[in-house]
Amino acid sequence: MTDHWSRAELTAHVDGVARRHEGDAFVTEIAGFAKTLDKADRTVLEEVLLERARRDDTTAAAVRSRSEEPGWFRRTLARAEERASDLTRRRRA
């Protein structure tokens, strides 16, 4: 009987590849890895990759939405400046 990868193992492997590679290099690594899998494991890998893509799209959409809010950039910079001032005051004290 052939050993199969669990969903958790495939997810961990994809996450590891993503930490080491971006863009085309990521795609090349995953494509090479997929060729080593049997059909059942490739199906699970595809599901893992689709879930990852949806999560990344959702995150990007949320960031885009926030950045398009009126005044978001100004408020974000103001908070950063305030924290920097607090840090400077604490260092002087």
C-alpha cells in the first residue's frame, strides 16, 4: 500500500516552499513536487493550493479596502508618528 500525505502535511510542505520561494520559483517548486505525488495526493494538494489562494485574495482585498478608505493613510501615519514620539520620550526619561 502506498503512503499518502495528509492534508496537514501537504499544507505544511506548501507553507515551507512559500517561505523559501516566491512567484515563479514557488510555482516551479510546487509543480515539481506535484509530479512526485499520486493522483489522490495531487487532488488534496490542489485543494490546499486553492484554499491558500482564496485566503491570500481575501487578505489582499481587505488591505485594499482599508487603504481606499478616506483618511486611512493619514490616520496610519499619525499613529506611527505618535508611537515614535512616545518611544523617544521614554528613551529620554
